[in-house]
Amino acid sequence: MAFYIARRLLLALPALLGLVFLTFVLSRVIPGDPAATLAGDAATPAQLAEIRAQYGLDRPILEQAVIHVRQVLTGDFGRSVFSGRPVAEEIAQRLPATLELTFAALLLSTLLGVPLGLVAALNHNGPVDHLVRVLSVGGLAMASFWLAIMLQLFFSMELDILPLRGRVDVEIGMPPLRTGLVLLDSLLAGRGDIFVDGALHLVLPAVTLCLPGLATIARFTRSGVLETLQKDFVLYARAAGYGRVRLAAIYVLRNAVNMVVTQIGLLFGALISGAVAVEAIFDWPGLGTYAVQAILSADYKALLAVTLVVGVVYAVVNVLVDVAQALIDPRVAEDAR
């Protein structure tokens, strides 16, 4: 298992290095001049030249790329051309909010999608199966920004039972900062009121973000269970008199879940990218809103940092998913040797 984990980590390094160079190249071909954006419309050529020299924008492109890679390897993303603060500090401040929202959406998708897919497969071609398939297609087709607005209008504006935006109520305040995760920090501080308020603020954005993932997990669970039900060991277990619930929960689901675990890793990246629109609508102070701000202000250093951090998190999560898959099915690690 240790060899398998080390191998997966080594395979992730070239992809991350390629991501660093790719994002740097893309930041140079997009329209807009960061120096002009920072200086303003009334800036003189001398002021523009001074800003370019200050941020290294006047150096040859290859030299800028080498400097960028060297800074990234040391954890230095430079300073934001919009706020003037170190980008690493702003990323560290906003990353926990995005991770909390993403993991909450992924948890909802898994807890709801796996049972729905299992029930649909066990009632193959029945009314429940058709209903789950229709809901899955609808979940994949529905635009997240439209769903977010509809949920806000109904649950926040009409019923007034859930917060409209933000992460916690301003009057309650944030818990003492330890991990940056509101729910966890509130529990560590013994503040049940902050935990409840943070959970209520998390409901609408997490539900909005989880819907495509829920549909995907339900579809793949259904497909995996249907395939597993055709296996010889399932036919033998049925002949041996195993009950339907025990057979499905213990034997069928465990052998069908490998495909679902793989999809969870892939969904994590999709959820982070989908969080950009969701965070902007719900005023969630995460990497999504930070990325939107960086795009509007042509803050290329912030954009590079967000892209790289998301890539690193995505790579780490995929390694963890591969390890979980190997723990569920030891043959995965053996085949990788």
C-alpha cells in the first residue's frame, strides 16, 4: 500500500508542474494589461512603466516564467495587483470556506446519491427507477445559478427560514480561528450558536452545488449495482437464501462502489469549479468570489495562485480517493505494481 501511495503522488507531480506553466502562459495571452488596470485610465506612460517594473512585467517572458516557478516552489505567489496584499495570505484566508462548501456538497451528493442509485437498481425498470433516472437527467441539466436564485427567492425571501447570503450572521460573528472551517471551529470553541447559524448559512449553497454531483453518483451507483447483480457470486448468494437487504447492503454495494468512489474524486474538481458561480450568488467568501474579483481586475497573480491551489487540492483528493479505492478493493493496489 505504501508503494501504491508513493507511486500515485509521484504521478501527480508532472501534472502539477504542467499546470504551473500552462496557467502562466494563459495569463499572458488573455486580453487586458494588469499594469493599466492597477494604474487607472489617467495613468501616464511613466507611471505604467514604473508599475510594470515593480511587478516584473517588463522582463522577458521566459525570465518571468522561471521566476514564477521558483516563487511557486517556495510558496510565494507575490502580491495582488488589486489589494496589494500577499496572495498567499488571501488564498489561505479564503480556501477553508471553499473546502467547507465543497465537502458539504460532496457529502450530500454521496449520502443521497448512493441510496437513490441502489434503490433504482433494485427496482430496475420500475416506477422508482424511472423517477430516479428523470431526476438524474434534470439534476445534470439544471443551471446552478438559476437554482441558486430560485432557492433564495423561495426559502429566504418567501419563507424566510434560511439565510440569504454570507457565511455567518454578522451579529453572531466568526468563531476563534483555528482551522478556518466555521462548523469545526465553532465546535472546538464550544459555540453551539455559531455552529447552528453556520450550518443554516451552508444549506442553500451546498444544496445548489450538490445537485449535479448527486445526479452523477446516483447514475453510476445504479449502473454499478445492476452490473454486480449479474455476477455469479450474487446468484449463488440468492440461491443460498440471503435476504434482499443483506445481499444488497453487504455484498452488492461493496463490489459496486468502486466506480462511485472514482466518480467522487472526479466530482470534487467539478464542484470546486462550480463553486465560482455559487459563491458569487450567495456572497460566500471563498476562492470562487476571489477568482471572480481577480478576473474583473486582471489580477493575474491571484488567478495563477487560485488555479494552482485548486489543482493541488484536486490532485491530493484524487490520491486519497485512489487510496480509499485500494482499501475497498485490494486488487487495485496489486494491479498497479
